[in-house]
Amino acid sequence: MKSKYSQLFSPLTVKNMTIKNRIAMMPMGTNYGEQNGEMSFLHINYYRQRAMGGTGLIIVENANVDYPSGSNGTTQIRIDHDNYIPRYYKLCEELHKQGACAAIQINHAGASAQSARTNMQPVSASDIPSKTGGELPRPLNREEIDDIVIKFGQAARRAQIAGFDAVEIHAGHSYLLSQFLSPLTNDRTDEFGGTAENRARLPRMVFEEVRRQVGSMYPIFARISADELLEGGNTLEDTLEYLQYFDEFVDVYDVSCGLNGSIQFQIDANYLKDGWRSYMARAVKARYHKPCITMGNIRNPQIAEEILLKGDADLIGIGRGLIADPSWANKAYTGREEFINKCISCNIGCAGNRIGINRPIRCTVNPSVNEGESYEKNKVKKPCNVVVIGGGTAGLEAACTAAEVGCNVFLIEKKNYLGGLAAEISKIPDKVRLNDFPTYLINRAKNLHNLYLFTGEDAIVDRVKRLNPDIIVNATGSNPLLPPIKGLFDYIDKDDSRISSITGMIGHIPDYPHDLTGKQVVVVGGGAVGLDVVEYMAPRGAKVFIVEMMPDIGKDLDPVSKSGINAMMKKYKVVQLTGATLTEVRESSFLISQNGTETELPFDYGFVCLGMRANTPVINDLHQAFDDTDAEIINIGDSVRARRIIDGIQEGRNLLNTLERKEFL
């Protein structure tokens, strides 16, 4: 079969490695490692799925070359001893069986290590933390530098022995080599500081030693932060200068960007365009004439193809997109793009779990990151009717899962369209990528002959009874939380009112002027919903206030979103009022109580975004109507409690457990 994406599915040879297509899985920490730093079989299953899905090159997440001082992450894998080789060998065997090439990224965390994990002070180029509020590291001396260089070389040799086709050296993202390269973290006055040549000295020593250990024909990749995107940090031009000092040892440049302080560009925020970074790879490729990898919210195969056709890059790096859909490559190759489960760049299950709270990674849109779609091989042993009430993301996932294992499924949605709150939120311009998920679910649902969709209909009890259900899934979602605050119900979402909930705001998006200079906007609620409004209003020139009763704005956001939101609020001078509560709503002002003082905040547009609450209009009637039957009623998603998409999706997939318990599976 010939794919319409001829560039994307053409091979690439780098020295003694030939990659079957131009799709490379980016190295991403998982927290799947064993406690001793060994690669787990959970890891092997995870990477095998992506190889089975058609990915050409899999670059395994960063492995520590110097334990414990170089550790990064809760259960980072290690490659600092020969006893780790056998498990890596098993991984490489499995990936090669599927036709994928395998590389591994080797790394020293430097100041990004944490003493709570290592029981020692972090080390770095200088005594400068790698991020705001980070631990104070101590500068490495020459003897320690020489030792680390040898350890990088030994680690690369182990990777070669284990069967990896290439090795990638991490020289970006605020890790040790990056800390030497960046003027933000290197104020040394010796031979390793000052000029670009001096700051590049340690990376040069590392690349040179790795080349000495692995030989001339073994591919070496360099991951770089081509633009640090922080004031005072390396720009793209600065990077193009310092690369000359170790270019002779590099075969492929993995062109990333950002540091800890600009993590919303390193792990792309959802508002950044598909393939937005490709100009950086183009610049590196033009200067040094080496194959380059680009990445950055590349979700659409057509975008990937265009980047390659323009010559911006030679490999397309996909990271979170392959967490979301391990079969991205196969679906693109066979022209089934509508069934690609695209990453929505929410950063909740991946970065939010791993970086934010030390959990293993999960995915908002993929409830089976480790298990894949193997559940579809199981089919019901006897007829089973499932009625799903509510066509949001949780309801659609439950309906599709049940149909895929052979149930007869009837989904009833009150609105005239499917997708629920996710489809609504995606109408906000910066949230448009969110719509990819309900679109995928709808495509998946429409492709199932045993799933019947009824939109624009109420799920009245008599109608549900006529469907003779064995299982009823209630997934009726949530509505804006509106407490009994004086004046609130008199004004909110009324015709000609200046005051809106999040749903009211979304309904009027076409009506807001593009230029709000001179206007005042007050948003009550500093959680994700309120911040969506701020993110929409502030760039339009309005003077924006955000009011939050807790001490922090966006307390529960993932690290990537929080960094981006903080940068946005700083840029647009958003006034943050914390420890403040809304006491009264008036026609064009809010009364706010803060530290015992009441203040009136006038506005041209006011928004009350205090979160969402469960909406269960039919569940009591259902319990009463089916109380004397064998039908089981399950409540999932926001209709249990207003939460995040990831929770509802997992509960939708968990319908399999109910089917098994009731002996349908």
C-alpha cells in the first residue's frame, strides 16, 4: 500500500541505522521504572505498543548516567551499571520485532535533581537553581566534571551493547549540560564559563567521549533547547553559535526549546499551533547540514508532511501524541486520520501526573496507556443491552467501549449535538484543540454498527424501559456552580446583562469586541474555568481582575499550564485578588470581601466562574423505575462530581469491569 504522505513514510538512513519512516517517538519520562532504576516490563509493554503502531524510531526516556546525583524523576531508569543491560536488551528485541529502531536518551539532571530523592546537594555549573524556587546547587569541580564525562561515555557504550540503534545526549531543558550552556545558570569564570566556547566545553567533552566509546558509525543524537525563551537566556542565534563546538561529534539534532522557567514551550501549551517550532530545526539544519528532528503539537499527518516537504526537518517528533494514540503512524499511513485519537495538549495525565505529583503517567484521552486496545479482543458471551444517557466525553467513551465488545448500545443525548462540555469549551479560541477529542469519539461511535445514537431527545423512563437495558449508564454531566449570593440570580446569563457564567460567556464569544482597550473585566473564580476566561479577555486589551477565595490562583493546574498562565497574567498585568470572596452581585459591579474589607469592583464584563456541579436530572427516577429489575445503573463522569475529562473517560472504560462482574464478558 502506498500512503498519500510520501515524505512522512519514506525511510531515512543515518550511518548504520535505517529508520522505516520519519516518525520519531520523543523521550518522555513515565515513572514506570523499578525502584532500583531498572526498566520494568510495564515499560516494555508501553514502548512495544508504540512500535506495533508503526512508529519508525522510538527514543526511550532519559536514563541516568550518574546515580544518585544525576537522578531525575521519581523512578527514573538508570544506565550507570552493566546490570541494566539485560532488560534494555529485551526491550530492543521487542521493538526490533515490530520493525522500529530504538534509541535511548542519556542524561545527568544536575541542579534539576532533588536532595529529597538523592540525599545530597544538587550539582551544576554554578550555585544557581535551575528554576525559581529550586534548590541551591553547588558548582562542580574539574575532577567531578571529568568523572561525569567518562560516565556519559560508559552509558553510551552500554546502550550500544544492549542493542539500541542510536544514543541521544540530553543537552537541553535545564539539565546538567544545558546548565553549563545557558548564561542563566552558568556564571563561572574558569574555562567552563563566560564565552560560548567555554560554556560549550563540557558538552563537547561529553560528545567527544561518547564518540570515542561507540565508534565512528554509531549514530549520536543531541537534544538541545534551541531557544530558551527566557530573558537573558540563549536565543536561537546563540545556539547556532555554540553548536559549532561539538557539531563534529553529532549526527542528528533533536531540536527542542525552553527551560524549566519556560516549560509551557518545552512541553507545548494547548494554544501553540501545530508544528510551531519547525523554524528552529530549519535554522539548525541550514547552518550545520545535519538531519534534524522537530516537534511541537504536531497532531495532523498533513502538517507533518508539509514540514518535511518544506525541508524544515528530517524527522517528525511526536511525544504526547503517541501517549494518546500508539497507532498514530499506522492510522496516518492507511488514511484513517479521523480515527487518530489526538493529544489535546492538556498536560494533565502526563506532565501533571509525573512532574506535578510524582505519579506514573496517564492520559486524558487514552484510558489504556499501558494496556492498549487489547480489550476489544474480548466479546460478550450473551446478549447485553446498554443504555447510555448523556453524549459528553464520558458517555461517549462508555458507549463506544460497550459496543466494541459486542453490546447493543443506545446513547440518548438531550442536546442536538454530541460532545458535551468539551465541545462547548473548545469554542474558546485558545481551547480549540480540545474539540479533537469529542470529534474522535463521535467518529468512533458512528463507525460502530451496534451503537445507536439519539440526539435531541430526553431520556424519559418509559423510553429507557422500552430498550430493555441490562446496564444503564448515567453520564449527564455538570452545570455551572452558582451559590446563593445576593443578586447573582438576578443578573447572571440574563438578556442584556453584563454578567455571565462560563457557559454564558461561550454562548456570546462572537459578540465580544476584539479590542477591549479601556474596558474592565472582573472574573470571580481562580480555577481552570475562571482562568479560561482571563486567557480569552486579557490579550484583548482589557484591564482584568481575577478574584479567588483561596491563597493561590490556579492551585490545581498542572505545571505546564500554571507556568503559561503565570506568564500570561504577568504580561497583561492581570490583577490577582486572593483570599477574597464575592458577597454581592450588582448590575455592573461585584462586592468583594478581602481581609475583612469590602470593596466594590466595577466592570464592563463580569464573570462568575466558581466551578461546576453534578447534574443528575433523571437518575432518581431511573433507580425507582428499575428497582425491582436486574438492570444495573451506573453513574459516571461529572454527574458523579464535577472533575476533569480524564476521570470521566476512565470511568467510561471501566464499564468493562461491570460487564465482567455481571458475567457478560
